[in-house]
Amino acid sequence: MRIAKLSMDPQDKQRFEILGKSSVKYHLKANHVVEAKRWFWTLNNAIQWAKDEAKEEEKQKLKNTEQLQQAKIDQAEKASQRDKSDSVGESASISSARQGNRNGKTLTPGNNPSSVPSRVAAAGTSTGPASITDEDNGTAYSSYEPSVHKVGNNIGTTAVEVDVDDDEEYGDDVSSREVQPVSKDAFNITAQSAKLQLDLLADISTALHAERSRNPNITISNAVIVSAMRSYESAVESLKGLVGDLLKISRDRDAYWQYRLDREADVRRLWEDSMARVVKEHEALEDKIGESEDKRKRTKRALRDVLEGGNGVTFESRPTSRDAEDDEQASQVLEKSILGQDGSAFQPAMSPLSRRKSRVEQVTGISDSEDEDDEEFFDAIDAGELEVISEMPGSPPPEVIKEAESALGTRERKKAEIESSFAGYEDGPRRRLKLDADDRPKISLWGILKSMIGKDMTKMTLPVSFNEPTSLLQRVAEDMEYTDLLDIAADRPDPTERMVYVAAFAASEYSSTTGRVAKPFNPLLGETYEYARPDKGYRFFIEQVSHHPPIGAAWAESPRWDYYGESAVKSKFYGKSFDINPLGTWFLRLRPITGGEELYTWKKVTSSVVGIVTGAPTVDNYGPMEVKNWTTGEVCNLDFKQRGWRAAGAYEVKGRVLDSNGSQRWSIGGHWNDKVYARLTPGYDASVTAPDNSSIRSGGSGGATQAFLVWQSNPRPSGIPFNLTPFVVTLNAIPDSLRKVVCPTDTRLRPDQRAMEDGEYDFAAVEKNRLEEKQRATRRERENRGEEFVPKWFTKGRCNVTGEEYWVFNGEYWKMREEVAHGGKWKGVEDIF
């Protein structure tokens, strides 16, 4: 922060930049000008604080250097004085040793006991009884203090310079004014000095034993023994002081780092609390702005009714807690608008949309927001300006369309191939779970996730109560809920019409995510899942082909289409939201009624769980999606709107279908959690015009004034545990007839997931841990053998049309399954459960 520079964009007050080292730039944009200024001044204060801290550190470094130099001078003077005072005793010891040599009584060569203490003393240790102190009053290093502000006179604290770069490893938030412990070099030197004293004691003891073995009659009053004992006592006293210093240094270091640890914990708690408070304030602000926008919108709608129909004012009835207040304000605005400035009645005539917009703005001063055009399509449907019809306009009835012979033959062959996979599904889809209510232990998502900010969630182990009784493989199978759209698309004669239904299918894949904030179980490597629907005429299969990164390769097929791709995601928790970013491409090979095949591709959009901090988590899916027909050239550009300040913009999706020449053909709009409409708008973008009442009354096509319902989500009855959809309830069912033929690696056989579905949460947690440990052990064994995991049912391939890599289904799964259904056994599958 001390080198960062902050600048506000003069053009856009919501944008500001942070310039760092080596031309690093961070471009930030706030949601509001007030929020931008708040962040700007907060960061500016942080930069200034870091610069002030840097100045304090420089001053402290200079002060420490001066104190260290003075301490070295004092140490050298005291050492020279000790050398002079010890020289007399050392000379006497040497004379005694020489006398002993003349008498044939010598110590071990090189182990003169009196010479070592003098060397240690010269190095800075204290000798003699005066240096012996207790732990409370000090040690032989009596001047030792655990602070850089007080420098002692002994080697344990002054011979080594404090590591001034220690704080750099822990960030700029560490103040140079807090007490620092003695550096690690002081500790190492003190420990080395203690080791030298121990070696000296060992040498003296060895010399005494050697002297006693040479002269058994030697007395304790002998000069050699006296000198040795004096050295021995001096070494013991020095060792006491050194050990005391070591203990004190260790205590101070432990206390310092414990303080740093506690401080980091406090800072983190403060950061978490501050972040939670900021998020709550932000969401409260969003709610208020959303209420204001909603009130403005309803007032504008009422004004449109007045300007179109005279004085007959009607308000749309909406269940809201603020109706009385808002209606009163709207009435006042309407009264002024209708009567005009002079009090006379205002009688506007019918006008086109553009004139009506300008009239509303002229009379009320309420201008259109930049997102108003995005809502016109839905407003027109709600207001009755667009007639909603049940069939696609301008297309021949299905019975008139003649099916191509090639398409008929291909579909029949594919149907016969798929029907052999329906064994075990004779009982039909399951309707309910064993549990009637979700009685999982209540958990706080924020409490669990706040320590995982910025981390990849796919590598995290979370409590089992955070899960729902499905796996990520079954989450992919949820795409199959609305395959009727693909069947309809295959039966449309026009490629742009087929694109409308394919795009609606791509948008419908997210309808089941509404309210689903619990985490599915992570699949084990090699885990599989199959699903078939005899009533829908399709089968689905997926295998977990990679663990890190987690990738599931899927393949679904029916007589009219093949749908395949990989479920590869990257997920992170950013504090306010938990984002899941899909990486894989999805392919659809459609067999249209006109013959041949068409290849469609698209990538899924980002899924995000918001509202975690406030305790009201909600799923939001947002981002652009391009659905492309590689065979005929049509493209559909869908835009999933991100949830913003206005609640009306939630779940919104818009798009347009372009033909092979790049001209617009259809406009698409709706909400991915409810309905998707399409409207024929050849050559122009969708816009709302006044309805042609005569054409509607006469039953004419109406052209641009008609929209048809492409897709509507299935109802979600209340009372289903874990907030599952009725379709998801069918996925984990395993009747006895299916258990006999399903692969041993199938998700339905996972004991932890099965226990979770039955409400046995403690057992589910135990089994989840057991399966994870078993998977780790299997991986270690595979690595020890130098092997890599090879998927059994998929192989890597490359699409010859798009050039992208994808996982190719080898088709062997359903063949082996058919053999098992006729009495065979599964071969070559791993025991993963």
C-alpha cells in the first residue's frame, strides 16, 4: 500500500484506479457514486497510514543502529577489562600446569580447564559468583530485554543485529512501534555458548578422571585440582546464566508470536464483521433503490393508461406492503398530469409508442432508464399489447409437414437401440422421497464459508449438513427435464424456428437451480450415473473422468437428438457471493424432420449464490450465451441479466435469433425460472407497438403484435425436502428391478448420499469421510505403481466441425448393461464405494 497510487476517473464518478508496482493497475467500479467515494477515501487513508508507518520504521532502524554501535563499543571495553583481570589467574593456572608437567602430573593435552573460561569470558560471558542471579532478577545476561529499544551489554542481546525485515513477511499492517523479540541469531549464539560450556565441563571432568587414573593419591588441595575445580565452578555458573537466557528468550519469542497470532485473528474477525456489515448495508441500499424503481415504474404504467385512455385511471393490483403510500403518491402525480397546469382537463389522443414515451416524459418528468427497453417486451405482454398464442405463428401445422424418409429411418433405428436400455425403469418415475421435511441441522453458510474466501471450493471438504442428497453428476442430468423442447425443435421445418426451441432448452437448464443453495456431493473418480425415461424416449449417462479439476463427461441420446459435453466447473467464494464458472462446451446433434443432422454448441453461464452474509441466499445465473448452428449458420445470442438493484430484473433472459445471413428473425425474452416467449421480428429488433385490435379480433396472425409461449417451467409443489424439484426427486430412485442391472459405480449406490436422503445425517457424515479416505488411498496406490486413471466409458476426442476437444462416449456401457440384464456380470469396474 505504501507505493500505491489512487486516482478517480473524471468521466465516470463510479470508477477509480489503483496503480501498483511494475505498472500494475486495478480498475474498479462501484455500484453507486457514494459507494465509490467511500472506497476511495478508505483506500486513500490506508495508503497514507502505510506511508506514515514506513517513516516510523526508518526512524526506528536508525535508532537501533546507533544503539547497537554504542553497545558494541561498551562490550569491547568490558571484555578488555575482563581480559586484564583474568590474566593474573590465567598465568597462575599456567604456572601450576607447568609445575604439574614437571612433576609428571599433566591434564589431557589441549584440555586446559583454565584456558576455556578465559576465552568464553572474552567472548562476553560473566564468570564468578557475582553473576549468579535468580530467574526473576535476571541471569548472567542481566541486561537482556526483549525489546529493540533497550540494548544490553552481553552477547546474548547485542552481538547480533535485529532482523529489521521481519515485518515485511507479514504485511504492512505490522507497526514498527510494537515490541520486537530478540532475533533468531541471538538465540542461536546463546545456545551455542551453552553448548561450549557443556563441552568445557565434559573436558574438565575427563581431565580430572585422567589425572586421578595417573595419580590415585592426588589430593583435592593440589594446585591442579584447585585450578580445575575453579574452572568447573565458573563454567557451571556461566551455564546457569546461559540456560536462563535461553528460557527468557524462548518465553519472549513465544509471547511475541502468540501476540501476533492473536492480533491476526482479531484483524480477521474485524474484517469479517466489517465485510458482513458492508454487505448488509449494500443489500439494504439495493432494496431501497429497487423499491424506488418499482414505484417509478408503476407510476409510469398508470400514466400510460391515462394518456392512452383519457381520464379512466386504473391501477394494477399488486400484493405489496407499501400500496397505500405509493398509490397516494401516484394519484397526486396523475391528478397534476391529467388537469394540467391551469386546472383544465387534459385529453390526449392515441399515439405511437415513441410519441407516448415523450408525452410521459414531458408531462411527468419521468424519463426512461437505460434498462427500460429490456423490459418493454415483458411489459407489452403483461399489459396485453402483445397477444400470447400457443403455437409459433406463420408455420404450417405439424400434420402438414412431411417427414423425410432418411430422417424416419434414422429415428427408427435409434429408437430400437435405445429401448433395450429401459430395463429396470418399468415402474415409472418416483413421486416423493422417504422424508416429508428437511430436518437437517441448521447451519450458517457465512459461518462456514468466511474462512474460504478466494479459494477453490471444489477442493474443500464441507460438513455433510451443507449438502443435498444429489451428486454433481445428477445435477448435469437435471438438464434433461425439458427435452420436449428438443423433440419439438427436431420437428420444425425452418432452421430459425429450430433455433428458438434449442435456445429455450439452453435457458431452461437453469430453472431447477432456483432456491437450491445446498451443495451436491462431489463425485468420486470413476463414479457413474445412468438415467432413462421410457415415457420420453431417451437415455442419459455420465462418468467422472477427472478429480482435479473435477470433470464429468455426459452423453444423452434419443431418436431425434444427441446431447453431450463435459461438466467442468471452477468455483470460488468471493465473500459476498459463491460463484460457479462452467468451462466445458455442450454439443447438440439434432436430427431434423427435413433430413440430415445439425450441430449446435453453447457454453453455460455463471451461477452465483448471493445473499450469503445476510442469511437469505439466492441463486442467480448471469452472463452471455451464444447458441450456434454450425450446419446452417443460425445464431442465437442470449443474455442472462445479473440480479441488480431492482427485483424486477431478477431471473431475466433476453435474446435474438439471427439467420444464416446475420439478419434478425426472432426476439426471445422471459425469465429462466418461469417462462420464455418468442416473437417474430424479421429484420429488426423487438420493440413494442400499439396492438392492432382489428387483426386480433379477426384472428389474424398479427405478426409483430403476437408472441408465443416457447417454454414454461413445471410447477414446484411445496413440501419437498431439500427444496428439490419433482424431476430431481426421480433421479436418485433405485427400485429392486433397477438395482439388479445398474453399474456398481452408480451414484444411487453411494452410502453417504443414500443416508442423506433417508435423514441419517450422522451416518452420512461418517460414510462421506470413509469414501474420501478410500479414494485418497486408491490414488496413492495408483501413483506408487506409476499409473494414471483411465476412464472406462469415455475417451478424449476432437470435434471435426468446431475443432474443440470433448469426451467421446464409446457406447460400451449400454452394451454391457444389456448383458447384465440377461444374466451377465459387470466386468472391469472399480470398487469405489
